[in-house]
Amino acid sequence: MTKEFEGKVAVVTGGGSGIGRATAVRLAALGARVVIADVNASTANEATSAIKAAGGSAIAVVGDLSDSAVVDEVVATAIRDFGAIDVLINNAGIMDDMSAPHEVSDAVWERLLRVNLTAPFMLIRAVAPHMLERGHGAIVNTASEAGLRGSAAGTAYTVSKHGVIGLTKSAAVMYRDRGIRVNAVAPGGVATNLEVSIKPDATGPASVGAYQSNVGRIATADEIASAIIFLASDAASNLSGAILPVDNGWSAI
């Protein structure tokens, strides 16, 4: 049987671990050639080796995606080594320290926005011309339950993920008649290695914690990857601008 992503090239950011790794492994198993972009060399190379050991095709690019030079390297590597970019999965992200606005330092604010929002924007900006030239492409961004409400994280993270949703919807409109689909998943609680370093005296744990009983069952990375794969696939050919909660019904409460 023909594999669903046979002949396609996918870029997966944060592909060395968690949701990104699960997505990269699944895409490779379905026939895609995968570029894994990650700031962690060890996990990026391990995920790449695992894909190759299973008979797939993958290459790692190591670097901080908040640096435009790293973004350019990721895109250049995909084009040079695999000849195209058909799928972009903007998954890399970091968590904040649960601070309220009056507690957020300039450094935390700028770092969160740079990694969680500016990096996906720069990747879309760099990848879109290649997709436009070929007349097709699928982009899936990892937003968050925190992008749907104000009670799931600290201020900086919440704002960054609301921004990802705005980026998704704007890009979907801009490219809707040019063959590029842009969607996002909004995970709730997920068992990954995303580090949450809570500031001991931050307002967030007390104020946001009152709403955490609604989180429900914690998802596996594979469950989020399944939703991402669907949005990137031809099965979602008429879906663009969609924000898909993958949160065990948290957003319905």
C-alpha cells in the first residue's frame, strides 16, 4: 500500500523529543523524509538515528530557532538534501514561570515571544515561498489550551500561544487560494519533557491553580501527534484556519 506521506518532505521543529519526536517518527513511518530541527543536539540526533534504524529518512539541524540564521539553515537543508518542503510542523516551544503581568521580566517576555511566536512566524515566512512555487503545502502549528483561555499558564506563555492562533488564522486567509493550508492543534495537559520552572512567589500558581481541576486526563505525545498528522494529511484537504483542541474536552467546559 502507498504510504500517506510517500515522496513528501516534512520539517518538524522541536522534533527531538515529546510531541515533535512523536510526530517526526510517525511522518517518517508514513513515508515522509523528515528534517528534525531542535536546540538539543543529543535528542535531535537520537530521533534521527531512530528513524533511520526503522528504515526511514531523516536529517537533524541543531540550533535555536529564535535565531533567523538557524531558520534559514533549516530551510536550506531541507531544500538541499530533500529538494522540497511539503509539510511544516511548528512545534518547538518553551514554558514560562507562571508570572502575572506585573511580575514578568523583560528577559522572560522577550524570550517566550521569540521562541513561541516569532520563530514559527519566521519559519512560515521562509517556507511559504517554496510552497507557493509548487502550489501546495500544509503547515501545522502547536498552539495550546493557553491560547484559548487565560487560565492555563502564566502571562507570557498565554500571550505567545494566543499569538500562534492569530498567526495560524492570518496565514490561512492569506494562502487559502494558493494551495497552502494552515492549521493548529491546541493541546491541553500532555506528558512531555517541557520544563515548567515555576517562580516560587508568582501569582499564577494560586490564581490559575483554581481552574486546573478541569484539565482532565493527561494526553500522551502520540495522541497529539495523531491530530497533527491528520491536519497535515490529505484527509484534511478542506481544513484551513482550524484550531483543533486536543485536550480531553477541557475547552468545552
